[in-house]
Amino acid sequence: MSAFLPPILRTARLVLRPFERSDAPDLLRVFADAEVVRYWSSGAWTDIAQAEAMIAEAHQAYLDGGLYRYAIALADTNRLIGICNLRGHFEQNRRCELGYALGRAHWGQGYAGEALEALLGHAFHALDINRIEADIDPRNEASARLLEKLGFRQEGYMPERWIVHGEKADTAFYGLLRRYWDERAATHSSAHATG
Ligand SMILES: CC(C)(COP(=O)(O)OP(=O)(O)OC[C@H]1O[C@@H](n2cnc3c(N)ncnc32)[C@H](O)[C@@H]1OP(=O)(O)O)[C@@H](O)C(=O)NCCC(=O)NCCS
């Protein structure tokens, strides 16, 4: 087990926690679905060893700091339903990149928004990150809507940046600054105060 583990983050319905070895079957279920990996550079998983490798990579990263990866689990059951992570942390610039995926059975219920609210709040305040970036396929409407709802702004468009499942794919590039996050929090709390 790692010497450093990211702290557990709790929301109303979810727990963001470090990976456990016993998560492998639930993790495989998430990434064995071709719809989940439709816009990812790797194909649908077929083997439990792929889930075990992701868990091992997360544990190694808890040690060397290369990747800050959480399991998203249901609070009621502690069962993994997805993942979210921050990677590519540039210490001097206090910047990193966001990634996330949920199993299809849990889409459309507000879980990703709820999980990322907690992760981003932790990143800006506890980790003192100043800027978080996300690179998505512009056809991924759920992902674009999710980012915009969280306060990300689209900053760029890069045609044919990736080859995904043999097909050229564009990038819509998004950024979220800590000051946007703080302004959004202030707007939400004044709306609650007056509403
Ligand atoms: C992207 C993903 C994480 C969204 O998860 P989710 O839990 O369904 O998202 P939420 O329920 O929190 O919804 C966030 C917003 O997106 C909207 N949304 C969700 N699915 C949508 C869809 N298919 N089309 C358009 N909007 C959608 C929601 O309505 C919500 O907006 P609203 O509050 O204004 O109604 C999920 O679809 C997923 O795991 N996809 C596969 C992996 C992936 O593509 N990851 C990103 C790679 S960059």
C-alpha cells in the first residue's frame, strides 16, 4: 500500500476515495463498455488484468505524485461506479489536466457533476491549483455540458489532434481558472441567499 493516499472526499451521494484492489471487477465493467470509451484513445477492455493495471498505476502514482486518481463510489455501497483524476501537474504553474468516466448505468443522474464539484474544490483549495484543463472530443455532448456547468470555458479548437479507434478526432479545449471557480461559488451563494 502506498505511503501517501489522497484524502477521501464525500458528497451527498458519493465517496471519492483511493482505489482498492477489490475494485477491479467494477472498474472492468465501466471500461468494457464501447460507449464509455467511444471518445477515449484506448479500446474497450476485455480482461481483468487491464483493471488491475489501472489500480496498480494509481497506487504507484500516489507514491510518485504523477497522477491524482480517485475511484468514484456510491456512498451507500462503497462500490466503484467511475473514476476521476488530475494529471500533468506543473508545480511551478499550478496547472493540471482533468479526466473522468462513469459506468453507463450511472449516466444522466448528476453523479459526474457531483463528483467533479468535490474534486475541483479540493484541487483549487487544498492543492492550491490555479488552472485546470480538459481536452474533449467536441461530439461528446455530455462531457461538454458537464464542463460548462462546472464553469469551464472553451478556449480553443484543434482539428484532427487525435486518431481514436482509427478515426481522426478533433479537440475542444477547455480551461477553468480558480478565479472563475471562486466567482461562480460567490454567485451561487448570493443566489441562494436571495432566492
Ligand atoms: C461525460 C460523463 C462523465 C457525464 O456523466 P453524467 O453523470 O451523466 O453527467 P451529469 O448527470 O452530471 O450531467 C452533467 C450535465 O450534462 C448533461 N448531459 C448528460 N448527458 C448528456 C448527453 N448525452 N447529451 C447532452 N447533455 C448531457 C446533463 O443534463 C447535465 O446538464 P444539466 O444539469 O444542465 O441538465 C459520462 O457521460 C461518461 O462517463 N461518458 C463516457 C466517458 C467520457 O466521455 N469521459 C470524458 C472523456 S473527455
